[in-house]
Amino acid sequence: MAITYTVLLSAGSLMSVSGLSPLTANNKDKLLHAGAYMGLTYLWFLVLKYNNSRAPILLAAVISVVYGMVIEVLQGTLTDTRELDVLDIIANCCGVALVSLILVMKLKSSVKKK
């Protein structure tokens, strides 16, 4: 599921946006970025946890942040209708940080109940 989500996110991030209505008014697309990267981080966390990786929250967060940066660079270099946007990277990181914080809090509360 995480691989499929990543491929779809890549395709959506790199496809041409000519002819589509822009979401950039008032930076509303930043919420979409944060939500997409929350989902990305959570799905990779599940994969890493299932595979008994050490520090799955941290690994999922690092993977998601690096992936987001790579996608932004590719938007700026491979596409004619998109550009690298530092605010998109910040929005991506906010989504990653939020879901990571939620996962840490959930983990701590489940440890306290035992």
C-alpha cells in the first residue's frame, strides 16, 4: 500500500497541471501537501513497524522528508508547468511532523497502559 501511495503521489506531483484550476490562491494547496505527507509518513511507518525496523517513526519521517525534497527538485527540473517551492517543502515537513508527533504520543500512551 505504501509503495502504491508513493507512486501515485509521485505521478500527481510530476504531472502537467496546465488546464487545471490552481489551488495556490491563499496557499490552500499547502493543506493538501501536509495531508498527503501525513498519509505518506503513516503508511511507511506501518510498513517499517510490520517489518520490525528499529525506530519506525523516525525512519518513516526521514524517508518522507527526503522524498518530498526530491520531488520538489524534480518539479523544478523535469516539468515545465511546475516549479520548486520552498513553502511546499515546509508544508510537507509539517505534515510529517504532525503525524510523527501523533504516533509518538500514541506509543507513549500505550506503553503507560501496560
